[in-house]
Amino acid sequence: MLPTGLLLALLSLSAAGSAQAQLPSTGRLRAEVGELKNTNGQVCFSLFKNGNGFPNNAEAILETQCVAANTLTTASISVSFEGLALGTYAVSVIHDENEDGELNTGNFGIPTEGFGFSQNPAIQMRAPDFSEAAVGVVGPDSVTQVELVYY
């Protein structure tokens, strides 16, 4: 017969193992954007898994979701990326005012449409690195808020 203390320790380890077995293996990342400059076009959210191609290479995008800007009934808009393996991701967002699927630029490559990234990294004379925009999906629900920049 096992001593009572040892029996309790084994039972608690068994219960801890059961709790760990129920941890989610996938999660959802909700990306939210606040105020838009106008309701022209669409707002497109693109999800990236790593820095290879972030944020400019369309082939590196895991998923893109676009929402018509003129259908917005609230001051903010959000999309959810479902069934993601737990890990690190980054989101880029464009306010595609002319619905051509691209971030249009003018003189000297300055964007003429709104854009932003998860974690709202400081916008400099270059696109942010993946690590600057990285957001962790560590459980069933994660959220990132993106502030769009307009020039």
C-alpha cells in the first residue's frame, strides 16, 4: 500500500497532466483597425507567419481578408484569422481606396493610401521588420489593434 502523501502526489500529477492535455493547439487572431480617413474602397488584412517576405511579398501571405469600407456601421473594423497554429504572426493592413489590391504610392514611393501593421511599429523610411510587428497567438483568442497611417 502506498503512503497517503505519495498517493496524493501521484493523483495531483495525474490531474495536472489531464489539464495540460486540454490546452488548445490552435487559436484565433483578431485584428482591429480604428478610424478610416473615408469609406472608399476596402480594407485588406494580410497575415504572415514569418519574416520571409514580410510585408511586401504577396507569396509570403498566409491569408488575406478584405472588407468593403462603405459597409462599415461602426467606428472600427475587425477580421479574425481562425485555426492558427500557436506561434508568432504579423498582420499588415491597407486601406485600398481604389480596390486594386495594392498599396498605391506616389512620388518617392510615399504611400497614397492608408496602411499599418500589428503592434503599430514606428513608421520610418522603411517597412518594419517582422519582429517589430510580431504578435503571439498563445491561446484560443488573441487580439492586435492596428492604427492606420495616412500621408
